[in-house]
Amino acid sequence: MARKCSITGKGPMSGNNVSHAHNKTKRRFLPNLRTVRITLEDGTRKKIKVAASTLRTMKKKGV
């Protein structure tokens, strides 16, 4: 499974490591994924990967 949030679709971003001498090398910023269990309409449970920021938003909105 890809490093991607199942709800928002947030995935890896790219950027640079910058040294003290200002040398730049490529790096990746990975999303902070958490595995959570959700209950579907038919009563079965399924594991999905959700970003931690998405979980915070869901708690705030009361979803």
C-alpha cells in the first residue's frame, strides 16, 4: 500500500536538505500515517491508513 492518506489523499512531498555550507540534496517529506479501524455500514471492520492531521480534523469536526 502506498504512503498515502485514504481519506484526503495526502502523500509524500519533496524538498531539499540544506547543509550549513548551503549544499542542497533532495529529500522526501512523508505524511504521518496512522492505521485506524473503521466500521462500515454493513457492520464489518476495516483498517485504513489516515494522516494524523486528518484524525485531528475529524475529532474537531465530530465525525
